[in-house]
Amino acid sequence: MTEQILKTTQGKLRVRIPTQLNEVTLGQLMDLQARPNITDLEAISILSGIPVTELHNIKNYDDLHQFGDAVLSLSHQIKYLYNSNEIPKEVIFMLSGGSGAPPQKTKVKVMQNLSVEPAGAFMAARDIIAEEINTHIKTHGEDDWQEHFNPSLNACCQILAQYFYCRATGKKYNEYEVESFMDEVKKLRVTEALPISKHFFTCYPSLSMPRISFWHRLLPYWKKGQESSPSKNLNISTL
């Protein structure tokens, strides 16, 4: 981290921004990626957590230039982020204790086979992987797709929410709560989050194959059975 205390129209403002990629969260990187025409102030705001409105009150704009090297260094590091295959052994979540209790540190072991359970999480992860991979193939072709495939950060966040929700909270699977749990996933360091999520996409490509549901497999036989059954005449003849 690099830190500076800058003068503002209201007093002083402490500004801290990361200088190393392992100090950047997945959520911060998602916010940066979502703004292709981002300004210097917006980038500093995202990395420091200070609203742009407060940065506007800094007396000397040139004071912000000292953060330029840090931002530039991060941009160079991000280029090589997807090349990392080192999966962490565990990750830490700071989950709310409820009823005003302070957040609780929760360590979650990262399974080596990255299995997805329960069934609801597996099916949701399968759909996310299928959509992401198939979209890439439609755009860039199927040849050597794994060598050039980089899943979107949003898809990575969705996958990790499915993977970690039950393990981190100890709760039963709930698709709506999993979606809210993405806010907790965004707090993970991007150097932890990306290798885990990328492993799902590159090592489980079979999940992108279309699946035929039990019902759709049964339906043709059920229809065939209906067609072969003799029709029944409901008219009652009288003697």
C-alpha cells in the first residue's frame, strides 16, 4: 500500500491505495473493468474506497499524481493475472455475526478437486460455465479455445459464490442468498479468486455440454404411450 495525507478544503484526507495485485479485491477489479473510460479520480476512488466527491475537495490536483505510478504498476500486473494457476489452500471471509455482533473470521478450505455441492450449486455452476464458454466459442471459434479463454470477472464471482456459500455460511443452499453472497466474494483478494474460478472453467469444460433433463428424456416415451393407447368413447349407449 502507498499512503499520503492530502490537504482538502475541509482539512486533511488520508488516501491509501494498493501497489501490489494481492492487495486488490475482486470487487475492486470488477469495478475497474466495468468502466472502460475511467478517469484518474474514479480509479483512485475505487482503489482507495474514498468517494469521488471527497477527492474533488483536494486542494491541489497535482497531489494525486503521486498515485499514478502505483496505478500504472497495477495495470501491468493485471495483464498477467490470468496466467496464475496457484490455487490457495484456504480463503478467509469476514461474515456478519448478526444482531450487531462484529464480523466473524471464517476460514474455508479450498478442496483440491473443486467439487461443487449440493446439487443446486452444481447445476447453477454448470449453467454459468456453459454460457461463458459457449459465448467465447461463438465469438472466437472452437480451435484451442482453452488457450485464449478468459472468463469474465462477473462469471468468476458467480462461480465462487456457488462454490463457497454453503461452506462459508454453514447454511442450506438457497439460490437467492447465494446471489447476495457475491458481495462477500468480491472482498476476496483477486489473486485468490481468479485462480480458483479459472480452474472451474478450464478443468471442467464438460460442464459446458448441454444436458437433457430427466423430464425431456421421459417425454417422448410418454407421448408415444399416449398415441398407442386406445381412445375411449365417453358416450353411453342406452338399451
